[in-house]
Amino acid sequence: MKVFIVLAHPEHQSFNGAMYRAAVEALSAAGHEVKTSDLYAMQFDPVSSRHNFITVKDPDYFKQQIEELHASENYGFAEEIEREIQKIEWCDLMIWQFPLWWFGLPGILKGWVDRVFAMGRTYGGGRIYADGVFKGKRAMLSLTTGGPSTAYEKGGFNGDITAILRPIHRGILQFTGFDVLAPQIAYGPVRLEQSERVTLLASYTDRLKTIASEQPLDVGIY
């Protein structure tokens, strides 16, 4: 299996960094091919503009989707964008490793999506959801939270984690055709003892040993 892992955390010694390394090591040891994008180490620019492209459709008015369609037809993406798109096209499974910030993706990861998930190349022309460009591929969110699991239950003070993650699961991943696996969530690792963090990493490693046979979630329309 070909696995693409995207890391969006500025500190490699963080628990996100540990989960990222554990995934790379476990998947490689299991014989899977692994490619990565460490967005902070890459100094990936999350801001969209004309520097997304080496082609120009309309020099007088910038509309990103129009430029994306033009670039898709004319090999016109900037090298850093083309490289990331090719990693997604290459993989069978994509994993995003990130901390949940303000109930969503860190800005650098959201900006990566904004720039890399380009119209014409990753969606468009009716190629969405069940007919999406990435149909047959799978994706999984691996994330940490600041609070305990009880804060993210139905009725918890932060609300249901399933609802919080739904815009990512449905609005980005399923929208472009991915089958979505259950998220790997480490709740409040900063509040845990070292032994508990070790147990969390071991559980994640065990899961990854059989990840190729996991069945996707039914995120649904509502």
C-alpha cells in the first residue's frame, strides 16, 4: 500500500511529532511505501495567490478556480503545488497529522488544502463525492486535542467530536472522493502521564498494522 502522511505541527518533539514518527515507522516496517509532507519543515506557504501557478488565464482579474482549471489543462501549477498533488494522486491512503486548533485545521494545513486541492485536478466537472477524482483512495485524520475525551462527547462542553470533524470529513475528503476511516484521536496528551502517552502511541501503532483492511466510515449527508 502507498501511504502519504501530512504533518502540520511546528514542534517535532510534540505528541503530534511522536504520532507522525510512529506512523512512518510502523507503516514502513509493515512493508508499505510511505511519502511525507512536513509542512512546517518545508516552510509551506499557506497563502493562495498567482504564485500557485506558472500559467495565467486572466492577467487582469484573479479568480483562483479559473486559474486552477487553466493550470490543470496546461501543466501550469507551481512546482511546490504540483509535487503535493502528485503525492495525493500516488497514494492509496492519506493521513493528516495535526492538532485541533479552534475546532478545525491549523492554518498551514487549511492553506495547503486551499492551494493543493485544485479545481480541475482534484475535483470539478461533476467529479465529486461518489464520483470524486480520488474514488478508491482512503483518508484518515490523526489528531490531538487540548481537552479530555469527555469534553468532546455529545453534551460535552465542546460538543460532539464527530460534528466538529464533519466539515473536514465530508466537505474536503469525501467531497473529492476519498473513503474516510475513523479518526485517530489523542485526547489531551499534554495532560497525561508519560506512561499513558506511551500507551496511546502503542495503540496507534497496533491499529496501523491492520489499517489496509479497515472499513470506511459512513459520514453521510446530514
